[in-house]
Amino acid sequence: MITEERAFHILQLDETATAEEIVARYEVLKDEYRRIKDETEDLRTRLAYQLKQIELDDVFIYFRRKQII
């Protein structure tokens, strides 16, 4: 279960971040994780970054439900 504290930790932001900062950080991390996942040949690394992408999506959904973004 995602909590607000955990969501900010995943995005590497402090809890005073604005909605714009949250969305921007989400997009940057999502692109970075996708690039790493796509460029690696190692199956474990691919899977790890796929899980990170899922976690980011969970954070995005959490913030949407709480109407923060």
C-alpha cells in the first residue's frame, strides 16, 4: 500500500512539492527507468526497472486519487 510519505520518497521529493513538480519528477523517472530497462540485456535488471515503473504508476494513481495532481 502506498502512503503519502512513501510516494514522496519514491519520487525523491520532499512533501512540500507542488503538483507540477510531482508530475515533472514522475515523467523524468518514468523515462529514465524505461530507457535503462530497454538498453540493458540483463533480465534481472530489466525486471527490476519494470517493477520500478509499476511502482511509479502506483504513486501517480495515489496522487490522482488524493487529488494532489
